[in-house]
Amino acid sequence: MQYILIILCWLSGLLYAAGNTSTNNDTPPVARAASPDTNRLLGLPPLPVPVDNPQSPAKIILGNKLFHDARFSIDGTVSCSKCHNDQLSFTDALPVSMGNNGKTGARNAPTVVNAAFNKLQFWDGREPDLENQSKQPLLNPVEHGLTSYEPITNIIRSDPDYQKAFAEVFGLSADKVTIDHVAKAIASFERTVLSGDSAFDRYYFKADKSAMTEAQVRGLQLFVGQGRCVSCHVIEQDQALFTDGKFHNIGIGINQIQKDVPLLTGRFMQAKDPKAEFAKASLEDKRNSELGRFAITREINQVGAFKTPTLRNIELTAPYMHDGSLKTLKDVMVHYNNGGATKTGDRVNDYLSGGIRPLNLTDAQLEDLVAFMQALTGSNYLKSAAKGGN
Ligand code: HEC
Ligand code: HEC
């Protein structure tokens, strides 16, 4: 049955991320179907695939295995899936992630779900695509903690399964495998980690009026109306990624360190290579993380600005925001209703986006917005959520 399914998917031009790869940390494999043009998930645009890294079933299976391999870390416990856990919609349920030897970073792990559509990767957009992104955590001292890629290529060279897979996918003997091949395979796998076909999609794009509850319909009206959410969390006529791919300061984190901003920004103004400077600075002093997009572009209006995240599967990815500081969706709604202040009456910061103003919504309306957010879970994740997380 499984084989017939694979052949059918392949014949009809679907990419099938099959689930029978063995993994190191017993994370159940994922099976998602997506296609660059036909039969794509309801509500998603066509999948962008780089010409130099076409999708193939074997590459996706290899990427899945690499993504879950904890041997690629200094203490043998950290795989990508430690922080991007299949069972938690590819997040880790922590405010900020924990890497090797219990070390923590300054930021919340964003979901990998639909990251394939991101125009830029990371909260501050410092990497252009999935291929380049995936090489960073491996060398990050608080994540995988390796000091070079050599341990990874050594493992691949000594593992018969990898030898076979890299030969099949890239036509290479294992001694020719570089980190770029590893990155390509991981990115291919990530391009199958997609969420669409939610209750909202059926309601909005298929005119199935019974797909959403009354509260969810009211929430959608607020989302596009009085809440003005849609100006950043975009819904298009025929698809919705719930992000504009841009960077905004909505008053998270930076509100608390305003007086430090002149000092912190100064360091970046002088830096020759802002990306390298950020890597250093964020380890030395976590307040640097709060500068957001500014640390990369050095544009003063980007102080405290972070990438608009997708809202798909948002019910499954608490806690929220780049620093994981908001525990529930209701907390998020209250923050927006206050016009960019988490507690009513807190002062907002000087760099706040013009799009963030008090909304004057009632408590019942905030609840409706929360209900709407709960209509954004993809049908393929509803099933895995029912099985329970781990
Ligand atoms: C220790 C936890 C941890 C590990 C391990 C980890 N990540 Fe992440 N990941 C994060 C955090 C935290 C961020 C956000 C960092 C930032 O924006 O500065 C992130 C960001 C990302 C993003 C960007 C998503 C977006 O919306 O911008 C992708 C894609 C991603 N990780 C994939 C991977 C892959 C692939 C691996 C393995 C090679 C990996 N991660 C390993 C914690 C982790
Ligand atoms: C000016 C652009 C903008 C507007 C308007 C806006 N958002 Fe956001 N939203 C963002 C950005 C940027 C973030 C991430 C901010 C951060 O972490 O510092 C975010 C984060 C969120 C998150 C948390 C996502 C996560 O993965 O942590 C939710 C939920 C959310 N917004 C919902 C809404 C709702 C509902 C509205 C309307 C009431 C709204 N947003 C209005 C830009 C916006």
C-alpha cells in the first residue's frame, strides 16, 4: 500500500516525504505532500525551489535523516529536531532554545513549517535561504556547538547508510561529500514541511461556510478590519502565508532596554561585518539580540524590528515572539490591544512601528481573534496533534 502510494504520488508529480527513515532520537518521521505546481496544499502559493537544488524523493528522505541526526553536535544530543520538533509543529515549546550541554540562546525557535516560503531566514533575516541557514546552527556555540564541519563529514564517510544515500542523491562517493551537500538535502526536506488546508483555507478559498465557527468568522473580520493584523500578516486573493516577509518593531523586548539602545547600536555602527559581529555580540550580551534587524542593516528605523512570522499552526507553537516572552495567544492579543505594550499602561518604545496603535477591542473581541488563530492549523497537523506530543 505504502509503495503504491509512493508511486502514485511520484507519477502525479507530487513530492512525497516518506516516513520510513530511521532516526536517531526516535522522532516519528513526517509525511507531507507538496508540489511545485499542481495539487498543492489549499491556501499556499507554489513552492519556490532553487534551480540548483531540485526536489527528489531520495533527497528528501536523506534530508529528513540529517535533520534528526544528533551525532552532529558537540555532546551528541543536539539535532535540528531538538529545537524544531516534529511533534511540536517544528518548535520546542521553550521561551528560548536550549542547545548542547544545557546552553541557552537569546531567541525563540521559529517553526520550520512553511519556512520554505520565507524571503529571508531568521528573525532578523540574516540568511537568504534554507541552504545557507542550515549551516549556521551546526557551528553555533550554544546550539550544535561544533567548531568545524569536519565531524559531520567524517560521520557521513563512515556510515554505510549515508554512503549509499549520498551516492544515490548526488552521485558522489562519501569522501566527496561537503557541508553544501548536507545543506541542500536538509533544505529539500524542509521544503516538504508545509502547512495549509486549515479550516480558514476551506472557509476563505473554498467558500465552505461551515468550516469555521461563528467566533472564528468574527475573529477573521477583526483580523482584516479593526485589528489591522492583515497589513503585516498578509492574506492574498488566492493564498495566504500570513506574513509580508518584512521587519517591524511591535514592542517586544526592546521596551525594557530603551536606555541601552545608544550604547548597543554604537558597536554595530563600527563593525566591518555586521553578521559576524552579531554572532559575537549575541553571545556576549543577550541585550544585543533585541536590536533585531538593525544589527544586520544598521538602519536606525529597524531597531527592535523582527520578521513578521507566519501564523499558520500558531496554536501549536507557544510561547510566542522572538524572545518567547508571551505565553498564550490571549497575551499576544492583549499586547496588540495595548498598542505595543504587554502590560496596560507600560510605555512603548521610540522605534515602534507606525502600524502598532491601541486597538480598543473588547475582551470578547480579543477572544474572537484567538478563536480565529485556532482556525489556522493545517489538516495534516490536526492529525498529529490528536496523537499527542512528546
Ligand atoms: C538549540 C536549538 C536549535 C537548533 C539545534 C537548531 N535551531 Fe533552527 N533555530 C533556532 C532558533 C533559536 C532560531 C532563531 C534564531 C534567530 O532568528 O536569530 C532558529 C531559526 C531557524 C530557521 C529560520 C526560520 C525562520 O522563520 O526564519 C530555520 C529554517 C531553522 N532554524 C532550521 C534549523 C536546522 C536545519 C537546524 C539543524 C541544522 C536547526 N535549525 C538547528 C533554534 C535551533
Ligand atoms: C506592523 C506589523 C504587524 C501588525 C499590524 C500585526 N503583527 Fe503580529 N507580528 C508582527 C511581528 C513583526 C511579529 C514578531 C515580533 C517579535 O517577535 O518581536 C508578530 C508576532 C505575532 C504573533 C506571534 C507569532 C509567533 O510565532 O511568535 C502573533 C500570534 C501575531 N503577531 C498576531 C497578530 C494579530 C492577531 C494582529 C492583529 C491584532 C497582529 N499580529 C498585527 C507584525 C505585525
